[in-house]
Amino acid sequence: MPNWQPGMASEVLPQAYRDILEVVADAPGPVRAKQIVPRIGLPAETGKIEGTRSKLKRLVERGWLDEDIPGMFTPARRRMAASPNSR
């Protein structure tokens, strides 16, 4: 998965990561992995939650999301500032 760069759209990501980004972008505030899992069509099981949390952390590491509070994910501020019309 690529690091986010200005002008880069989420289409460069695998579908599972795009689905996660969409849920986080549509949320009214920070979200936890266990809130995302059912919204992307997965059963709310420990393994699915942990797998999603791992993907969320990877998205943070690569600049797609922010995690200002441990376990709470939001769209990356710099990404939203650079490309306000993208999700």
C-alpha cells in the first residue's frame, strides 16, 4: 500500500482499505475498529476487529488517517487540507 501524497486518491488502495477510509470519512467523529467492522460488512468478531485495527494502523502510518487518541481514527488532516474534494 502506498504512502499518501498530495493529489493521490483512494483508488490506489486495495478495496478493503478504500471501504475503511469511506466509513471513517462518513463518520461524524473519531471511530474505533469495532465500529467500522459491521459497516464494512464483516461479523463483529475479535479476529475481524483486530484485522481491521491492523489496517487502520497501517493507514495511519502511511498518512491516510490520523489517530490522535489511541484507538480512535479520523481522516488525516493534511490529506483533507490538500484535497478537500476526495474521500
